[in-house]
Amino acid sequence: MPKPISHRLLIWIGRVGVAATLVGTALAEPAPPPTPAADASPAAALPLEELRTFAEVYGRIKDDYVEGVADKTLLEGAIRGMLAALDPHSAYLDKTEYQEIQVGTTGEFGGLGLEVGMEDGFVKVISPIDDTPAQRAGLQAGDLIVRIDDKPVKGLGLNEAVNLMRGKPGTTINLTIMRGTAGRPLEVKVERDIIHVASVKSRTLEPGLGYVRLTHFQARTTEDMLTAITTLKKENKGDLKGLVLDLRNNPGGVLNAAVGVSDAFITDGLIVYTQGRQAEAKLQFKAGPDDVLNGAPLVVLVNGGSASASEIVAGALQDQKRALIMGTQTFGKGSVQTIVPIDDTTALKLTTARYFTPSGRSIQAQGIIPDIVLERGDFTPAKEQEADPVKEADLVRHLDSPKPAGDGLTGEPKKTLTAEDFQLAEALNVLKGLTILSHRQGG
């Protein structure tokens, strides 16, 4: 198993954006402040001219603004502005936000079940969380939320928009969204609920071929995934012949979980490494000798909602040639955030490092390119044919086939996997081909 991560580095490589109604992160011990150089005096480090400008603006606001403004409000706004100017993931955390980020890996929170960020002043849906009100209401990755109830989103900060979407379970909220190139806005009504997020789901697709979906990366995700695979092996009375690992719309989470999931399938070599300005931000994670599938073929599904920790797993398995990656290009979040406490109630979430795949690729703003690009699609079986082919049953004096007892099937035909999930069906077909090839090669 991978070496424990240094307690000086935040183990949350980050969900994208903020969950609309409480996103979680996992924290390690905060990074200590860097030790200043012996010859670095505080006066020499301060940009005095810029500070004079800041003081001038501050004074003008205090004296001339149409209403009186508290010093705390102005200073907190200045801090938030400094961090917001850096990148989309650095932020100032007040008391409530700091508490939320400390408890977020429990897998339970109240709200809609959305991972969101900001784009062009609007709230952008990164991904709806599985089995939540947001997913059941039909919200999709890439949707832009332009109104929350009757309030326009334009001009609001992300935290303000998130607060508007919070509320008591059972209450409803109306979201106005723009989707794709559609010219007309869509109205979506969502009922708030307590979100219980199971990060691992699994099932047998066909005899010997398993399916595991990771919805996000929590502290227990690796352990829960291994338990799920063990259960699949028991269902199939032995080792699996192949596995589909579904990371679609997985927005990320805990770095250690991403390393653990990758290590479950890789027997040697590098999984991921991080690079930053401080020594504590330069880490490497390597795989142990065990493979939970014993070398059986692995197909990984990704899409534009797969971010951060998902990209670490996909990148590691791709670079180590352990899996075939299918789907569409991933989100491209390749940065590490560290929580730096200011006092007992507030903190900074500061981007301190970038992470790289084993071959040295930076995922930041690039994402993972699948080995097989497979766009999302719908499959509708044909209901009628112009001319049916002649079959045995159409021939004169054909022999009847005896019907087995109890063959009186009624009701609607079961929906095929292809119609239910086209990408998963294609991944299963590829997995079947890999298992046949592996068997012929003696693998």
C-alpha cells in the first residue's frame, strides 16, 4: 500500500468548486508557515507603495461610501479578493466554511447534491452526485444556473449562491438553467434533502465481469472498493475475468483515496507526484506489489465531470498501461490545496502544488485524453423493419419448439444495457474483447 502522506500537506487534492449545499474535504494537519530567511527583514519584504495605495482606497471607502462599512467587513473582503485573484480554488474560509470543510468527508450533508463552480459570473454544474435530488431532477454536468428562485445569479459570489441553494430538507427550490447551445432557459424544480453519499457502488454485468462506480473519493473509498470487489468475486465464484471502473462525474476528493484506488490495481512504479515551492509540497507515491484483480483486464470510464482525484487514478492507470481509458476528456484540475489556519475559527485554502502523472504529465487545464474517445449517446432500438427476414418459424410445416414450464413472461421487456447506458455497454464490449485476448495470450 502507498506510504502515508506527509501531515504537512493537505490530503484533499480537491473537489472541483463547492458542493451546492456543502462540499466536504479531508484535512491533514495544517502546513506550518515557512521559516523566513535570516537576512529577510519585514520592511524589505513589504511593497510599501502598493500598501500606501491600499490604505488610500481603504480610507476613501471609510469616508466617502454611501453607507458606513465595518472595518471587519472591508478587511475580510480584501482578503477574499486577494485569494480569488489567484486561482478558482484558493479561498478564505470563515467560521462556517471552515467547519464545513473539516467535516466534509463523512459522506453526509444537507442540500441538493451538486458539485459546482463559477463560470462567466454564473454557477456551473460540474456534476450532480448520484442518487441525490439534483440528479433525480435531471441536472447535468455543464449546466449553467442563471437564477435561483427569483434571484439572478449574475453578480453573486459562489458562496452566496451556495447559501441560497441551502435550506431545510423537504423544501423546494426553482433553478433556471442554460444547457448547451439551447437558446431558451430551462426551469428545474428540486426538493432539498439530506444527502447520504455512498462513494462506491458495484454489480455484476455478466458472469465474471464486474462493475464498480466511484462517485467521489472519501477517506473510506479504497476500503469500500476492495470490499465491493471481494463481494463481486464471491458472486462470480472466483476471480473476476475483468472489471469496468466508472469514474464519470466523479469530482474528486481525498488524495490518499486516489492513491489507494490506483495502488489496488498497480503492482509497481509511480502513481502520482506533486511539485510546489515548499519542500513539503514535493511528494511521490509509489505502488505496492498487490493487484486485486490478479492482472485481469480493466476498463476505466471518464468524462468531463471526472476531475482531480479521478484524473490521478485515470492518469496513473493509463501511464502504467494497466487499464484502457474510455469516454471523453476529463475536467483538468491538477492542483493541490492546503488548509492554513489563521486562528481557531478561520483559515485559508491555498493552492500549494501541482500533481503529475507517472510519465510527468501535468493534468492542470489539460485533463486526461481517453485511449478510446466515446461520446455520450442514446440508443433507441428500431420498432419496425421494412421487410422481416424469413425465419424457420415462417416455413410451411415447420416443427414447433416445446415451451418449458413456467415460461409465461408478462410485462414490459427489460431495458437493455445499451439503451440504459450506451457508454457502459461499449466499455463492456471492449472488456469482453480484452478478456478473450488475455485468455489467448495466457494472461
